[in-house]
Amino acid sequence: MMMKSWLRVFMYMKCTPFTSPSSEPMEVEGANREVEGAKREVVARKPRGWQCMPYVIGNEAFEKVASIGLTANLTVYLVNHFNMEQVEAANLTNIFYGTTNFTPLIGAFISDAYWGRFRTLAYGSFASLLGMLALTLSASIPQLQTPSCSQLAHQVGQCMKPSKAKLSILFISLSFLVLGAGGIRPCSLPFGVDQFDYTSEEGLRGLNSYFNWYYGTTTAAFMISLTVVVYIQNSISWSIGFAIPTALMLLSVTLFFLGTRLYVYVPPEGSIFSGIAQVFVASFKKRKLELPFPDDAQQQESVLYNPPTRSARILKLPLSLQFRFLNKAAIKCDGEIKPDGTINSWRLCSVQQIEEVKCLMRIVPIWFSGIICFVAMAQQWTFLVLQAMKMDRHLGSHFQIPPGSVGTINLLALALFLPIYDKVFVPMARRITRIETGITLLQRQGVGLVFSSLSMVVAALVERKRRDSALSHGGATPMSFLWLAPQLILTGIAEGFNAVGQVEFYNRQFPEHMQTLAGSLFFCSLAGANYLSSFLVSIVKKTTGGGGRASWLDNNINIGRVDYYYYVIAIMGVVNLLYFLVCAHYYRYKGLPLVKE
């Protein structure tokens, strides 16, 4: 009986997308019939909706607690346990976050073209688990640790540096975490969406609730990571503080695989990037042809190549005259459509394919504006942590907040703001604008950009006061860390407008079969912000120091002028807002007539 049960498990795993289609078939004829039946069952399986959500959302919640719990306090860990200089640690943290947020773009490509979301999620989960295990070992085994160093020795640069072997283990563990993020982040949300039936009212209602639960559990996971886990790391033990997220990640992987018999597996549809290239190649080859009815989109669409969409899940897009030079890719020439209906996709593209490429071309300029917005948000994980280390973090006479937990104020502000936005702001705005969502998706992002720049101005004012106080008290200021709350609250509001608005914007404006790419583009914004932050740090440190002058970003922030650095980011935010307003003015929403913002 046990042998038979294991045989069934093996055959099930063989017919799911986790196993390569090229796997050798079993040599037992009866088993072959059972495998083929299981394959048909998986393909035709009806979406189970909320029956799958305990596994999907549970996996996401535990994974977020684990990953954020290991990385939120990374700057402090590098300074205190690897004896890195503060600016060097902040730079490495920015590069790590940037790479972590860039790899989802690669993961999205692999998922859509080859593996599918389930396999990509599975491999990403195992990679994250290995990275967490390696990082836990680096904090637990004495031979892998660097001798501790006093604060005074840190300031004069006399701390022992970690060996190459110890740094290698650190970088290996971070590399596995990067690979894991590349598999998990672009696929987690779309894989949950796949479990709902778009064609039924019940499925659509369930999908709306799913988004709320998904972001709600993600915020709760951040809160737990930045409070409980970070406190354990700072006040009890780094090894225990890393072991807990590792155990939670193991639980996350286990929970994910428990739902395999319920999931709907959407197969990969091939590389979307090749489809994009085909439109540009075909339009270039036909660049000398004249478009029929050049000023009438409906008439022009009627004579171009416009077959039905491949799936009922994909919204049929009408032809637009924006970027009309691409429309030439759909001009039908003699012999391009064979008697059996097949075509050469590098010479002839459908109207749907062309309009999907136009969607991307419209979105990319808007996407660029989000990078500057996230530069302001990125400071709460680097220089704000360094500021908090120099401030009074006591709540009462006995309890001290870890510096890495100060960012919890931002999450609290976001968690409180979103219900107010949904229940108060949207109904009030709806009565004025007559728009169902109160304001448009682009207007929401624009408001976030304003709050983002404002948060940096407040941050600069608070940092100037903190620095003056620290210098007058011999280096340690009696100012409470709560002075950092105003900028964090403003950053939380900016995130509620811009970041959540970006996520909704990408999910609504991207073509349906590019949803994994839509999710990865948001993380690419975060990656761009981290890389830009790292670049700014290097430029500011190089150009403002030398000649006997201390750099604005000196290793001792009491000597440097971090407030000037914040003003630079604020000015960049204002310029970025003007750029965004121009892009929003010319944006055309997917499948709708031109809407001026």
C-alpha cells in the first residue's frame, strides 16, 4: 500500500509543471495511462479560488517574514559584525537591495518563456532557503565571525577587517537570497491570481479580496520582521535572530507544496520579448508601405491583420493611432498568410500584438518616474538607520528600540493610511471627479511624488537639528528617535499613493499574459532606486570631500552633512515631478480613448 502511494505521488509530480516535459515516460503501461489522465486533469482543472489561498497567502506571509527578517537589519549587521565602515555598509546594502529587486525581471522572463510560475516559485523558494541557512551559519559558527570592535575604534578605523573566506560566505548567502527573490517576487502575486476564475462574478469578487489580503499579510509580515525579529537580533542573539526566519522559510516551502493538488497551472506561453522584437522588425521591413485610412483607426483596423485573441482571458485591444508607425507590421501582403492560416511572425504581426507593444512603450516613461520616488524611500533602510544609532531609542526606562526597527513607523503610517484612503478619500473625491476610483491611477502616483519630495525636506531639517544636538553633547544626542517619525509618516503616505498606485497601474495597464513582467517592473523600480542611491552616495562622497574638508557623507555622520544629501534628493524629486506631469499628459490608457491627465 505504501509503495502504491509513493508511486501515485511520483506520477503526480511527473505531470505537474515542476517536472520537465522532456522527462522520460514510465515503462509501465498502466502507469502511462494514469500519468496521461493526470495531465488532462491538471490542464482542465477548475480554479479553486479561496481553497488555494491558505497555501498561497500562507507561503507569501512566511516568506516575507523570513526574507525581510534577514535583510531589514543588514546595515547594522555589517557594521557591528563585519566591522564595515558605515557608508561602505550602506552602499553594500543599497547594491544588495538593488540586485534583489532587479532579478525579478529575469525571473519573469524565465517564468513566462520556459518554467511557468509554479516551477519558478519552487526553485526560488529553495534558493532563498539555502541563502538563509548560509547566513545563519555565518552568524552562529565562531570561526566565521569577525572579532567585535568598540565604537571608538570604529570611528578611528582601527577595527579588524573580515577575511576573504568570511566575506565569501557572506556574499554566497546574499547571492542565494538574490536568486530566490528573482523567482519568488515576480510570480507570487500572479500565481495567486491564476487560481481565480475571471469569467464569473464570484471569481472577480474573490480576486478583489485576494489583493487586499495579499497586501495586508505582506504589511503584517514587514511589521513582525521589523519588530520581533529585529529585536531578537539586536538584543538577544544574531544567530537566533537569523535561525527564526530560516525556520519560517522552511515552513513557507512546506506550506506551498501542500497545495499542489489544488493549484491551477498556467503553462508558459513563450518569450514575450521575442514578440516585442517581431513587431519592431516587421514594422521596419514595411516602413516604405503606406497605411490605409491613416487618420481613421476603425477603418484602418478593419483591413489590417486582426485575428481573434489566443485566450478568453486576454482583453481584445482596439487599434490606436499613437505610435502609428508600428501599425505597418499588420499590413497584409500577398503570400504572407498561408492557406492553413500560419504566418511568418517576423514579417506579419496582429493588431493585438502591436497594441500590446504600445502598452509597454507608454508605460516605460511612467516607470522611470517611480525610481526617483523610491530613492527617498530607500533612505529609511540606510542613512536613517545610521541616524537612529546616534539617537535616544528608549521607550520607557528599560526598553530600547533597535535601530533597524525604526522603519516600522513608516509601515504603521502606510497601514493606517490605506483604509483612510479607501473609505474616506476615495468617496469624497468620487463625488467631485465622478471617477469610480476617486482619482485616476496617474493622478494617484503624482500625489505620491509630491509627498516623497516633501519627506526629504523634512528629513533634512530633522537631520540638521540632530547633528547640531550631537555636536553640542559630545557625539551622542539626547534627541528621541521619534523626531524621525514625521519624515517616515510622509514617506508612508507617499508609498500609499505612489507605490500602491504603481502596482495597480501595472496590473491594469499591462497585457494580461504579461502580468509576471508587470510584477517584476515594480521591483525594477526599487532596484533602480537602490542603484541610484548607491551612485549618489559615491558621487556625493567624492565631490564634497577632499582638500581638508569632510565629505557630506563622512563615516562619522556627526561630522558629515547628511541633511545636504537629503536636499539633493528633494530637488531631484521636484524635477522628476515635472517630468512625470509631461508623461502623464500624453499617456493613453489601455483599450480606452485618449485621456488627458
